[in-house]
Amino acid sequence: MSRFWSPVVHTLSPYVPGEQPKQDGIVKLNTNENPYPPSPRVLAAIASAAERLRLYPDPRATRLREAIAAHCDVAPEQVFVGNGSDEVLAHTFQALLKREPPLLFPDVTYSFYPVYCGLYGITHDEVPLDAAMRIDISNYRRPSSAILLCNPNAPTGIALQRDAIASLLAEQQDRLVVVDETYVDFGAESAVPLVARHDNLLVIQTFSKSRSLAGLRVGFAIGQRPLIEALERVKDSFNSYPLDCLAIAGAVAAIEDDGWFRDTRARIIASRETLARDLRQLGFDVLPSLANFVFARHRSRSGADLAAALRQRGVLVRHFGKPRIEDFLRITVGTEAECARLVEVLRGLI
């Protein structure tokens, strides 16, 4: 604490990222990173782009926006890119969500959402998930400025179908609906095809998970042009160069190597189903995930105790000591060997 702090700093409760261990030999299943490396084409593109490091990058990241647009079947003018989806979200909160009455999002969801509300002074209401830990869109029929949904939801992994999001958009035509699709590539339906006919929809995605680029920090948003222009106005009032030339080159190569993406995604989905089956056999209740993680609760052991015991044995998972989910563990889907090691350790604990 300092007498030089701005008033807002005193009231902030910052986001707490997952642990990044320094020692070797840890089975790291706590931060939803992809267990497989990026495409070799990504590494080659980054190496080639290093020759341009003395120059500023393209402030519009034109090549990347064009590659994303081609992949998603939208116009480049409907694409916004930023330094990870967290920055895209931050600009979205500032540009589009800072209004009255309150912003709505689930009570169990990505924990950065209330942090941004605190940072930007945005009033929000948390809408409870139902008894099965699912989002019920009928609960969002209440006064609001906008609606923010993570789909598949984090940390539950449960996804809404596209038809449900379409119904919500039709019901809430005068309210912005933001869909955070960080994990959509692992089996859920993207809302991007709905953008063409809904001017109240913004979809946010990332290269961190399914494209194995968490260390490169590339995220993007897709929406009709007025929404994208709002994000650009905020970005250009904050940082005109959010993506460096290495990130642009690497992300373009990643999205163009569709074969690598499909192969690694298929391996993760197969491992997820095997891991869920093995955890159920050990007495866990496992929610139906369409993400690259599972959310599981043992029927007789506390989540905190299990997370601590696993950590002592060199296996990291994520535990949230929050109401309704304090006994759950969020477990990233690792390689086949990493998932097998987790199950082996759990067998010795339970």
C-alpha cells in the first residue's frame, strides 16, 4: 500500500493465474495449456519473421485478420485481434460493457470477469448455474445492459448449443451478447455463424488452447463492423501495436496448418474421454466437458485435500475454494502419459 495509489487500486481483487512451477518433472494439469507443441510451420514462420524485429509490426495485423476471416468465413473488417483473449476481453469491457443497468454473467465462470468489472467500475449481477451446473438462458430474462457467457463454460466445461445462443440473441435484440469461446474447438458449436444476422453478438476466441500458442498471446473477436470499430477505437487509445511481428507470423501459420490442428485436437478429445472414464471408476462425479479439461468431484474426498496431496506427489491441478465448487478439481487434459500418471497417483490416494 502506498499513499500514491489511485483510489481504484485499493478496491481491486486481482485475478490469480494458475501456478507456473519452476522445477522439472512436474505433471502440469492446472492451466489448460495444450500438451502438444505448435505446428512446425509456426516455428519456421516465427524464425523468418525475426528478421523484421527492428521494425514496428503492422498495427492492424492485416495478414492475421485475413487468415482468421478466411477460416471463419467472415470479412476481415469483422475481425479484431489482440494480445491474448484476455486483452480482447479487457477492451470489450471498456468499449461495450461499461453501461447501466448491470452486466449479467454466470456465478460460476471465468474468474477474470468480476475482476474486469472492478477495474472498470462496471455493475454486474451473477446468474446462478442450475443444479446440474449448466447455464439456463431463461434465467437471463431480466433487466441488463449486456450478457457475457463463456461457452464452453469455465471451469465446468459444459457447453450451450448454438440454437440456445440464437434463441438468446433473438430474445435480447436490444442487448449485447458476448460469447467467450476460449475452449470451443474441443467439441462445442461456435456462435460465429450467427454473427451475420445478429448485430448484438460478439464472439471471442484464442490461439492459446487449441493452437498451442499460450506463450505467444494471440486472441481475436468476431462481430459486425460497428462492434469491431469500438474495439479498435479503444485499442488505438491504449496500444497501437498489441501484437508483435513474431506473434502475427506464428498465428497465421497456426491457422493455416489445419491438419496439425485437427490431429492434436483429436488426440486431446480422445484423452479427455478416457480420463473422464477413469475418474468415474475412481468414484468421481465428472461433468460432461467439451473443453480441454474436466471438472470433477470425488464423492468422499474434499477437493482441497486431493489437490494438496496431488501436489505433494508432483501433479498440479486447479482447485477453486469458492462456494458451490469447493470440492471440484479442474484437471487439464494432458498427454496420454500425463493423464495415466494422474490416475495412477489418484489410485494410491483414494
